[in-house]
Amino acid sequence: MERNRLFWGSRRGMLELDLILLPFLDNVYPTLAPEDQLRYQQLLECEDQDMFAWLLHRHEPDNPELQRIVQIVRDNTGMPDDA
């Protein structure tokens, strides 16, 4: 997926998600393995409320692929374990 589409996909309807996803896209996404980049793209297809709950440790995704990328985002954005 091209960078411009990723940027707009990472801009969400919730400011809180923008503050997590946009720095992740700029700073971490380029260093991810290709399969993790695909997982991030899959994450962007999810609903904002689901992503918000996952990133704040309120719920875990059922899909193991999404679990992996959610954990990578958490680990690289300074999200506390007990947010």
C-alpha cells in the first residue's frame, strides 16, 4: 500500500487513535517486516472503537494476526500496560 493511502488510513475519527497511529506510521512502520506491514494494513480496516479498546488493553482481538500487530503498536507507542 502506498504511503499516502497509509497516512489517510491511519487518520481516524478519534483523536486518540491519530495520536497513536500517525507516529507509529512515521517511526515504526517502515522498519516492520513485510508481513507485519500487511498486518498493520489489516488493522486499519477495523472499526475505531475496536482499535481503541485493543490499544488501551481493554480487549484483545480474536484474530491472532491482529493480536500481533496490536502488541507491536502498543510496544512502540509508549502505551502503558494498564492504560
